[in-house]
Amino acid sequence: MMDAVATIPPFESFYTEHAAEVLRLLRRRLGRERADDAFQETFLRALRAYDRLRHGEHLRAWVLTIAERVAIDAHRRAGEPADELPELPHLDGRPAYEELAFLTDSLPPKERAAVVLRYGYDLDYEQIAAALESSPDAARQAASSGIRRLRRRAQ
Amino acid sequence: MTVPTDLDRRFRDAAVRAGALDAAYDVIDSELGPLLAAVTDRGLARITYDADPQQELERIARLAGPRVLRAPRALDQARRELDDYFAGRRKAFDLDLDLRGQAPFAVAVLGELAKVPYGRTSTYGELATRAGNPRAARAVGMVMNRNPVPIVLPCHRIVGASGSLVGYGGGLERKEQLLRLEGAIL
């Protein structure tokens, strides 16, 4: 247990490290004014899920995914088209993710996000559920139907 | 680009209102320099002199959980009571304490320490006796040294049998300042 706690940074460190980037992303997606509410919502969602994290890796990918979901929800509430792909962060440049990105580009957004977070970033279903605002079961289903779809394509 | 101050503050306030924090902290200015203070849902958990914030945050997270955020609003009551104390308007604190992680002996000693009144002193030996172990004066000294909430739990009021100040986690100068504020020494 001490190990798990040691690898997850205090929320303050996580927040100060990623706040500016999250705000930039939300301003790009929603414009300056709507970004403020979305910023608060993003970090509140992250905070509520934070004590369920099992390790402190890929927190940047995790919080940017949450921000994407919040932006999509905001578009939806405003009656705007919201079916754009959640843009998963590309800057980590992990080889596993790069390969997956190539494979998963054509999956539906939820399945793609679930597959990439699970197999590219090794997040568990609790974390993925928190990022996608769904349940761990739904996240597991999205990942496995994404994988099935990829398998069918590979055949 | 940095996050605008008002947006940052709004999030920190909202986090407190949402009740989703394991601990909130802030740096409180005082006569004795900046104090890093942390509260949990159980009460005041830490007051630290000369804190290294990163190290202190990690210590708080190990104690209470990882959702630790600087959130000044959550420290309003503690800040007010400390301000009043340093201004000489308050002689006893009305704050709940979170003493999680303390050994049973330390809890007993800190409980007795809380009863030593404003403006008075007691000795390490007396405190040991009241905590049920007259021979444990040295162990009491250790508990004082590691007091998680100095000032509020008044370890500055514990002195040597000869009346010498002996030691203080925040430095002897601060112990003297506190005792002078309370009129316990001239």
C-alpha cells in the first residue's frame, strides 16, 4: 500500500503540473469563456476519481482524456455536433501507443479511447471509466469490442 | 500561459465545497514566520515551521490520502484562531484535531499536553507522570519534538525541571517568543 501511495503524487502536484495544458486544450475546443467552467469540471472529475488510481503513471494522458470528455459534453449540451474523435494526446510518443494509434484510428471514439488507454497506457478500467465518465464494466466492454473489431479487420 | 488567479481560486474553492479532498492546506502568516497548516475532515492535522512544501505534501498524503490540495478557504477557522492567539485575543483553541498515525503513548501524552493552560508551564517529567509513565520523560521529549500541531497543542509550555527551556521543534527562539506572548516568562 505504501508503494501505491508513493507513486501517486499529491493532487496539488498533479494539478499544478497539468492545469495550464488542460486550460489550453479547453480554450481550443470551447473558446475562452466556456473553457473556464470546463476547466473546473475537468479537475473536479479528476479529483473524484483520484483516490481510485492504482499508480501514478500516464496521468497526463488521463487528465487530457477527461478534458476531452468534458469538452464533448459541453458541445452536446449546447446542441453542437459532438461526434468528433476524442483527441488522445500524441506527445508522450510511447512506441506502444504509436502502434496502437495507427491501428485504432478508425475505431468509434469510445472504443478507441478505451483500447488506447488500456493497452497503450496500461490504465486499469477504474481509471478509464473515470476518464470516459462511465462504469468500469462499460469501459471493459468498450475495450473488448474495440479489440474484437480490430481482430475482425486483421483477418 | 498560466492559469488565471481567479479561475485557479474558483477550482480550489469548488474542491472544498465538493467535499472531495483528503486534506487541504495553506500557508498562514504568523509572528513566528509562515506556518504550513493542513486540515482533514477530522480536524487540524499539521502545523509545520519552515516547511519544505513538497516534502510536507507527501507526508500529508501518506497520512490522509493523495487528494491533498492547497485550499485557503478550508483553513479559515484555523487561520482566524491563530491570528487571534498571536494578537493576544485567544487563550484556548477551539479546533478539532486529527491525530491519525500517532502511537498510543504519543496520543496519551498529547492529550495531557492539551490540558496545560495558557501562560503556565509544566515539565517533561510531570507530563510523563500524568500520561501514566513517570520514567518516560525522555520519550515525552521525543513526542514534543514531533508534535504534529505545535502552538495549538502547546509543547512550548513544557520545560526542564530546572526551568530551562531545553528544546523546541521550531527552534528555542520561537519557544521563548510564545512563552513571552503568553506572559509565562518576561
